[in-house]
Amino acid sequence: MVTTIQVTEETKEALERMKLFPRETYEDVICRLIEISREEELSTETIQNIEKALEDVKKSRLYSTEEVKKELGIT
């Protein structure tokens, strides 16, 4: 099924600039953007790990490079 959508002139111009080649359709541009968006979504686990890491930073639970090297026995 084909449908028509309305976009502002600015959006149309932005889509035009995103074309990989002159005859690429707006449909192809939009689908590519949707696919990129899906690939960049973070999993729940990743988000939780980032939040935990930020909390560690806020509470100064950090190790210097020298401390890590000493712990691992690499000097």
C-alpha cells in the first residue's frame, strides 16, 4: 500500500541532503534512517551498566591506571 505524507519544506530539504545518490527515493532514505535508529538502541542491560558506571564515578569508586597495572602485575 502506498500513502502520502506531509512534511515541511525544511524536512524535505534535509531528506534530499541525506540521499546517497540523486535518484534515491525518500522512502529509501527514511527506511535507512529507521534502520540506523534501530541499530543504535541500547539494551536494558547496557543502560543499567552505564547507570552503574556513572554512579561509581559520582562516588569516586575509580582506579587509576597505575593501580590497575599494579593489581594486574604489569608495571
